[in-house]
Amino acid sequence: MNGFLTLVSVTLLSLCAFAASQAQSNSVCETLLTSYESICSSEDGAALPSVISHGLQGKRGAPGQKGEPGEPGRTGSSAEIDYEQVRQIIRRMDEENTDLGTIMHPATSCKEIKHLDDTSQNGLYFLQDLEGNVFRTYCDMITAGGGWSLVASVHENNLKGRCTAGDRWSSEQGFSTTRLHGDGFWENRATHGSASSASSDDYKNSGYFAMNATDIMVWQVPDDTPMTEFESSAFLKYHTRNGFMSTYGGNLASLFSRHYNLKAKQYRKYLDNGPAIPIAWDRGSNEELLRLYPTKVKNEVDAGYVQFRVINHESGAFALCPGVKMKSAKANAEHPCIGSTSFAGHLIYCGDFASRDHQDGWNLNSLLIDSVVMIFYR
């Protein structure tokens, strides 16, 4: 910078000192110093002529009044819903999905689909139960004339767990002498899982408690079998054919909740067991089933039936005995039957598959342990 700028800086500092000595506001000094910095920062003191001709920049004044609002912008395109266009889309979807069992045309049952189209194949279809609930489930269109709706599967995720997480068909709350009812999954309106995963987890749809059926079918399918292989992989298949469900309200939820409650310490062994319904075999036989049982269990049961609500020696209740019924004066139901209550006599009897793995000559073949029990309605 030139010598004149040095002179200016000295002058500004002197003015600042003078303002302070006259008890002026510090803002005067701040203004002078700000102007000094502005002059010094400009190239070759280019701001100096402005200071000389116009004087120093004063303190910023108060904000002015708010100006008038500007002109409104252009109107955008309309955001209204074109309901007629929506109706056309729905109508087109409706026309393109005329088959019964689709999302646009759910059937009342797999039997209805089979009745209207005898060429229907096994697979997933949309159904609507008596309460208006729409759900997707697996239909078997082959076995015994077809038209069977999958409503539930009982899967044992951890046989050593004994009424722990995953034991929905018995109790997830643990073995208890005070919670005699268990979780009530056989009777209640809870749902769980999906049909396509029915071999890998428990499954229950609203059709279980809100459909009218006359008979049931039971499959035993190895764990984790893909849905497309359910039918071909089932090593045991059988169904009832006497229309017994009509007597008990048309579904298993009604049978258990209105006729054969599942509560421990409430009923007598032998005398208070539920009905034993004869079955017709579609794959397997009485002999093949019994070959999967140890001698001790064979001595307890008769094959060729499905029995409901069986009481053991300790007054525990078991929901279902698949493929068998208990013999007269026999009550070790915890081995052949499934779906215990929270209290079943001993901890090892508690669980979805109860005590199928019990040692000392009572354990069932691993094929029965490592498979899922699927339940169908028709």
C-alpha cells in the first residue's frame, strides 16, 4: 500500500480514539474500523476515492416496511381423481380375471372351484369364508375327487422346547399347572402363517373357524417341502367320509370350543375322550402307519381312525390323534397324539408334538417327528 493509505489508517484510528474520549457509542469506532478494513482489502486502495467523495458508510438502518404481495403464479394441472377412469381399470381387471378362485372372484371353497371346472389343478387359490374374509390357500384337486381346502398345519419347530416359542398348537407360555387351557389355538379365531410355507411353520387361516365342511383330510408331509411338492411328497394321506363335521358345527374350531374343550385336570381318562372317526386311506395303510410306531405305542392304539380330545393318565388333554384312536383302557396319549394343553402331566409331555420323542421304547419313527400334519376341509 502507498503512504497515503498509511496516513488514512492513522487518521481513522485517531477519530476512533476521539469518539471514545467523547463518550460516543462504540458503534462509531466499529464503523470507522470496518471502513478501514474495506479500504485496505481493496486492490491498490481502490475504495479510497469513494471514502473521500462520499464519506464513510454509516450503520445499517432499520428494515423497511413489507412490500405488496406479488402477482399469483400460474394455476397448476388439476389433481382431481378421475373416478370414471378408475372404474374402467377395475372393470378391465374384472373381465381379465373371470376364473373362480382369483383375487377378483374368490370361491367359497376349493370344492366349488372343482365343481365348476373339473380340470382345476393343485395349487394356490383365493377363497372367501362365511364372514367375508378373503385368503389364499392350497387346494388339492386330485385326492378322492378333489376339492379339498387346506386350513391348517401343525409343525413342530423344536421338540426339545416343550411348550415354548413356536408351540402355537399347545402353549408358547411354558408348562404350567395353573394355565390348564394352553394357548387355545385349536378353538380360537387367531390365524398364522401362509399356505405356501405350511410345511415349514404352523399355519391356520380363517377358513379353519369360518367355513362349513362335512369331512377332513390329513396329510403328513416332510418338513420344508416346497408347496409344489406337497401332494407328491405326502407319505400318509387319508380322509373321513361319514360327514361327521356337520354334527359339530362344520369346522374344528366349533368341535373343540363347543363340544370337546381342551383343558387339563377337567376330564376323566377313558370316559371323556372325544369321537374317533373312521378314515379311508389315500396313501399308506394301517400297517404302514403302525410300522412307524414302537411296540409300546402299538399296544396303545388302533389304526384307521382320527380321534379328537384324548385324556392321558395325568388328566392332560391332547387335541388330535392322527391316523389312530386309543384302545379301551389305554391312556398314554402323549405319544401318538398331538397338541397338548399347558399342563400334560409332565414337562416332557408338553408341546405341539407332545412326547413323540420320548425314550425308553416310546419314541416314534423320525419320519413322523420330522414332518408336518396338514388338515384339509371339504
